[in-house]
Amino acid sequence: MRAVFSGLAAVALLLVLHAARAASSVPGAPQVEWTKPKIVIRTGQSDTDGYAATVFHRRAYVVDVTDQQGGGLNVSRIWFSTNRSGHWKRTLVAKITDDQGASGVTTPRIVVVPSSGHVVIAAIDYSASGSKLLSFSDQSGSWQPLSLPLEVKTDSSASDGTRAETSPAVGGMVNALTSFLSQHIPTTVGSLGGGGEANSDNDTAAGTLADEQVPSLAAYGHTVDLAFNADYAGTSSQCSKNEGNVFLSVLTDGDGTWSSPKNVTEDLCQTSLFARNPILAYNPSGRLYLLYERTGDPSTLRQLALRSGTLAASTEQIIAPAPASQNWSVLHSLYGLEALAFDAHGGARVAYITSNGENVTPARLMFATGGAEGWTRTLLHQATKRWDDADVAAVATAVAAGETGTVVAFEGTVDGAGTRSVYLLTHHPGTGWSSPENFTGKRDTDTSPKLAVSGGLMHLFMKRDGVGYLYARQLPVPEISEQLQDASGDTLRLSGSVAPETSPETVHVCLQRKIAENRWGTCQRDRVIAANQVNTGQFTYQRHSLAAGRYRVRATVQETDDHLSGIGPWQDFTVR
């Protein structure tokens, strides 16, 4: 006999973004879901100093900092974790010891060099003896500090371009920037959120915070860029004491030394403006972008600005204006590499938080997209109640763009009950934005969301209860097409395809014989390997010597780097 089955057409891999654990319903697209979040790192102690994460070749790279005090000392440990080998491994990068009263190492940053896969980490260490910019790389096979030469100017006349290079200190610490950063990194940010004129009411409503400066890293090809924020005090007659600037250094893969930092926002000094909290990112074509807060006196409203290419003043675009008539401004809690992303065509995507200066109206989660021709801003979510200063400072946003959609993650409240969770919003072209959805369903445990995309797959990281890090991936459910080519007393042949595919793809075939009405026998399982062919895995299954009877057969695949687990339909046939 011969039985023929018309299977579903194979579907090429297209990343279509949708809400957590919910399948995509976009016509013509494969079903897309999130893997179940799982804790992949346990710190074993209180971890208050944050983490950063990225992905490369569909593998995760995480850096986190743990802090421990004892014996009059504060010990910060920088850790690196990855599943690039297929299994999670956590190693110690550096151990930094300071006076117990010091702040310790702040939120780190991490990037992977595309040309080599080497990892670069940066962070700032606040100590009683001065602030230090730390940088490490595994390019030598083990974690080593990178040198940080700096052009030091004690006053406006000291501009001969000489470098002050310092060897790494004992214990693997790099302190080439110690004296510079201890003098020039500001210690407070003043009024949070601004609000027009500086008055006592505004100061009380907005409050002040310790300025936890965070560097930013970006990489393209064999080049890594480092941006950090520092004051320009005493280095130029054009700049007053309290004006913040963004400095940029460059590292060529294989070298152990960063270039002398260049002030890329020096033009703002001439107009008495600040540039704070830099965020670096490359678009798909290799153009460098710098996102930063742009403001004047700390009590005035904050704007959000973007520069690209050479990062010259002529490339500056104002993404989020802060008109005094509306009394809204960008919140200082903006910083984080995840706030800036690009779609497959190079279009910029920015997520940020704004707040009313008098803290009367709940804060807003905003999304901006556009370019030199103009920006479109969308209100994604408005908090249901006022956030106090501590809540505002803790708000975190993340954004990632795939080939056909965008996901924004944020930490905050949605239900008005005051509980904090990680929420996702997704956007499909032509369908608009979804409503915020609590990704894990938990409350007051999951914080600090971070998003990243690699190879068309999106990754979501978050922190749970301050000691664990969760990790989940957004993957399509595979479509399995099958055709029963022949079924006779001698031979069964089944051919089909899996899309998207991972090569080599293991296909599990289940063959069952009917032994009674509504009852099937034990599944006879076989495995076959599917070969890669134009985004699908082609497979053929053959079995000899089938006894007469009624049978059914189907193929299944397990979760891989390309897709979740999937199952094909049953196909019935009879052997006479």
C-alpha cells in the first residue's frame, strides 16, 4: 500500500517578539515563546552592587559584583559567568579590598569582541583613597587588568598632551585613573528629576542621591569603546568646576592598553551644560552611538541626547526634550546599556523614564524611535501611584529589537499594590504595543531586567531576591512537516523537515501499533539526524519488516539553540 500525507510548509527562522510565554499570532510567522526562566547563578550572599549581561553567538555572558565586609575591610569580588561551552561556569575575575566605609565596586559592564570572542569588563571602584576605573579582559587566556593611560591636566596651562601611565597595583587592580577620577567624578547629582526653579519644595520632593557612576562598553569588529563620566574641573578655562563630561577611550583587540581618553562632549562646556550617564552602542552597520543625559544646573530639567559617528556636536539629537511648561524631565536612573538598541535596519530604539518635577504625577515609561529626520515618542506605561525617591532610583529599563519587533522590559509596579516585578511590553509592526505583563508572575522578588539579542534570538536576564540571576530565551516553536512516502509489509519510509533548524538536528520518531479500539501499543522510538538545507533540517526515517496491522507515526524534536521543543502530527496508516 501507499499512504501520502501533506505536511505543513517549512517556515524560515524569523524572530517575532511577543509577550512572555505566549505564542505569536502574527500571520505567516512561526510560533514564538519564552523558555522557562531558571536561576543560573547563585551568589551565596547579599549582592547589592549589580550585574551586567550580554550575548554572543547565542550564548550568555554575565558579570556581577558581590560585596562583603569584615575585619575593618570591604571586599568586592568581580565574577564572570557564561554558558558558552553549553554549561554554566562562574569564575573570579578580581578581588578588590578597600576600607570598610568605602562604597566598593559599582555596577560593572561587559562586552564581547566580535572578531575574537574575547571578553572585556569595566567597573568603577569607590574607595576612601579615591575612585578607580577598573578594566579586565580574558584575551590572554586568563583574566588580566588592562592599562588605562590618561592625559592629565592639572590646570588650563598643562595641555602638552603628555600621558601619565601607572602600572597595575598589587592585587590586580588598575589605578592609572585614581587621582583623576577621585578629583573629577562628582559625588552627588543634586535634585533628582528636576522641576524648574530650585526651591525647597522641589528639593524635598525630588531628593538627592549618591552618584553611582557607571561606565559603558561597546564593541564592533576588533575594536572596543569605553565611555565614562567625569567632571572637567581645573582642566580648561572654558569649563566651570561642576560641569560633567563624557570621555571616550578605545581598545584594539590584542592590546592591553586603552587609548588616552578624549572628551567627546567638551562643546557643552561653552553653554554651561552637563553630560551624564553615557550609554554606548553600535548599530548593525558599525556606526557608534552615544546616549546621555543633557542638563544644566542640577536643579533644572533633564533632556535625553544622542550622538553618532564621530560623536561631534553636529551629530547631537535631542530625543527627549524637557519643556519647562510641562515640567517633565528624564530621570537620573536612566543609565544602563540596555536602554539603547537598534533594529535590523539600523533604526534606533530608546527606552527611558520621565517624572514630573513636583512628584505629583506618577512616573512614565517612554519609548522613542527615529533618527536625524526626527523622533517619535510613545507613552508605554504610566505608574498607577507616585513613586517615592527610593522607588524612582531603583527603576530599570531595557530594550531590544529583533528582525520584526521590539521588546521593552522594566522593573516597577503596574497593579497599584506597591509590589515590584519585571514586566514586558512587546511591539509588532501593524499591531502596536501590548499591555505590560508580569514575566514570571512573581512579586517583590524579580528585579533589574536586561535584554540582549544574538543570532536572531532574544535573551532576558533578571535578578531574584538579590542573590540569584534568572535567564530565559525567546525561541520559536518549530514547524515539523512530514510525508509518509511508503508503508507496506516490507518498508516504512517517512521524510520531513524541521524549521528553524539546528545542525545537526536530532529527530525522534515514535511508531505505535494499534492493539485495540482507542488503545495503542508501546512507542517504538528511533532517532535520526536531520541535515541542514536552507534554514530547514531535512530528515528521512526508514523501518523494515512491519507486520500487518494499523499504525501511527510522528516526529518530535527537543529544545535547541534555535527553537523550543516541538512535535509533529500523528499519521495513521495500515499494513496488509
